[in-house]
Amino acid sequence: MGAVERRARERTEFRELVLTAARKIVLRQGFEALSMRKIADEIEYAPGTIYLYFKSRDEIAQELCRRGFEDLLASLAPAAAIRDPAKRLTDIGERYVRFGLEHPETYRMIFMEDPKFADSVFGEKEPESPGARALQFLVEAFDELRAQKRLRVRTASPKLADALWVAVHGIVSLKLTCPGYPATPADELTAIVRSALFDGLLKPG
Amino acid sequence: MGAVERRARERTEFRELVLTAARKIVLRQGFEALSMRKIADEIEYAPGTIYLYFKSRDEIAQELCRRGFEDLLASLAPAAAIRDPAKRLTDIGERYVRFGLEHPETYRMIFMEDPKFADSVFGEKEPESPGARALQFLVEAFDELRAQKRLRVRTASPKLADALWVAVHGIVSLKLTCPGYPATPADELTAIVRSALFDGLLKPG
DNA sequence: GTCCTTAATGAACGCTGTTCAGTAAACAGT
DNA sequence: ACTGTTTACTGAACAGCGTTCATTAAGGAC
């Protein structure tokens, strides 16, 4: 009898229903406006029902973060096709900033709210948390640059990757928080940071 | 008769009482735990009373931001004594990062929450909002470098100032949101960013 | 002493996350 | 087909939130 399987399927279907509704609310009204009662209204169930499928509001938010981060990774993926590691890093940076500005609510949720939400992306000690995977992408590019003897610093690749990450994150998060500041457009900031980092880190030519 | 003056004084005294209590709560329990009822409890007044002195919770939060930013500015001030503009910029960056990490709740409140809070620092169209004043501090240093012909880029000083700002902000805000990431310690990140920016922007020597 | 302005209250409204006793429907066993 | 049990779901309830407002108590003026 497939009763057990059917229940499992219905369970994931209901979770999907909730997450879809939650995502819709976050996109339309912002993360802070996400409430269990609004989700319940949206899917036409009583508020209590959601707690039969999710432990808490935080679990829903964390799942949204996990998926949002997957979206971010997917938007960076095309850069992998670029052979030259320096150009690849540039492309990743530009894509990262673009994603953040085009999906402000998603980006806020992952990188600017409570640490416990970011935990769902970076937290798990697994060797391969989604966040660690993304960073590895950067680390490899720096390793390639080093192998090609194009780096003029001895700084370890993971540290260079972190530095690049904080820089692009700074651009996105400041733009999302301070309306009107920084006055310089995001793409110009990205270009300045890129040129400064690369002219500073790479050998001429 | 000084009745009018006395009322005005009592008014600012009560506001001060509220703000002090609010600050205490934010520091002890975090910004999200700040509530009108907790403030009322702390100062031993009814919740409604606070509304006779503040328009809303947001007004209190904005005033806390304004003061928090003044504290940040004050913590950067000693850097002004440094003659060499490059060393001055380095010192400002280090002080900025240190302030952010040592006052996480204050920093969060100003730069990572709702844009309306940051508005109290950067918003007003006055020529001299606190935020604009702070940025001017950076702009002047870059202007000095340019006057000394030590810059190897033509990029306008305000844009270079913005770029430096987003970089240090990136370090602080990522450290505050992602526990454990970036793995590289903040001071190392600061050093990498500094060296990359300066080696990239400044002429050798 | 009376009047009037002002300060302060605390109950109320509608919202929040979360829990839980109660109900109704689906299923299993005979 | 009927009973017994498991399951899904509800909606009322609790504690807390920001905010408003009619009501009360106190202070100053004449």
C-alpha cells in the first residue's frame, strides 16, 4: 500500500504550498511583513495548521533563505564558462551586485537580517554548505591566478576570496540600506573596487 | 516667570530619560527587542505617556541612530591628527571596523535595518547631514593625495570615498550577519582591502 | 477657593507567534 | 456495514506588540 508514500508526498506538497505563499508575501510586502496569519490566509488554512508542517516562522524563513541563496548561486553560474580567472572574478562580482540590487528582499533576508537566517546557508559544519561552495568558486579562481603567477601578493586564496566577497557585499548592502547613499552608482563602485583590487593584487599586464 | 522654560526643560529631560532607557534595552537585548512597553517599564511610566513626548517608536529609533552615528564619528575623530592622508585613511578604516565590531547593535541599527533609520543620518537634504560630513572627511584625504600627485587614477575623490566606505562597511556588516563567515579575521580583511585599494590606487612609493 | 490647563493613566483595538483542547473525517479490523 | 483508532484541521486562547483616547489627577492662575 502506498499510503505512507502518499502521506509523505502530501506533506512536501503542503510545505511547498506554504513556501510559495511565503515567498509571494515577502516579494510583495517585504520580509518584515511576513506573518503566519498572512500565509494561512493566502493558502486558506487556519494558522495552527502550518505548525503541523513547520516548527516555526523561523524555519520557513530559513528555507526561503536557502532557496534564495540557490537562486543567487544560479545567477552566478554562467561566469564559470569564462576561462580567464581575472575576467571570471570580475563577472562574478558584477553578477553578484546585480542579483542583490534586483532581488533586494531576498538579499536582505539572507545577508542582512538575523544571523540565524544566514546560518541556513553558512551554518552547517558540513564540508559543503551552500555558502562554502560559493566561496570555493572564488578560491579556485584565485588559485588559478596564482598558478599562472599573476598574483603579486602571497596572501592565501581563501583570504583573497573573503576580501572580494566583503567588498561586493558592501556595495549591495549599503545601497539597500541607505537611500541616496552612496551617491556613486553601484556599477561604478563595482568598477572602482574591481580595478583597485586587481591593480593592487595582480601584476601589471 | 520661567514656567515656560521649565516645561521645556522638563520635556527634554523626559526625552532624555526615554532615550537612555531605550539605549540600555538595545544594548542589553538587541534592537529588535526594543519595545515601547519595555521602555515604559524601565522608566516606570505608562506606555501611553511616551507618546506625549515622541511621535512613534520610529522617532526614538531614529534619535538613537543619530546619536550612535555621532559616537561613530567621535571614534574616528582622532585620525584627523594624522598628517599623511594615506595613513589617515588607513587609520579611519581600522577605526571604523573596530567601532562596528565593538558596537554591533548600534551599527546594525544605523546601517543594516530599515532605510528610514539610516535616513536620520543621511537623509536630510541639508548640505551638512552627519553622514555627508563623515564622507567629506574621506573626500578631503583623497583630495590631498591628488594634490600631492600620489593618485594614479583620475576617479573623482567622492567616488573613491564611496568605494572605501562600501569596502569597510562590507567587512563589518558581513561579520555581524554571518557567524563564522568570512573565516578571515576582520583585521586581516581590513589589511587586505587597504593594501589592495592603495596599491591599486596609489603610485608606488 | 474655584476654574482651567496640563500630565498621566490604563483600557482598548488590531496586529504578532505559538499552543492546544476539541472536532471531524479518513482509515483499519472484524 | 459497523466500530475503534488514527489523522488533519480548526479556532479559541495566551502573551506580547505599536498606537489611540476617554478619563482622571494634579498644578497654576485669578
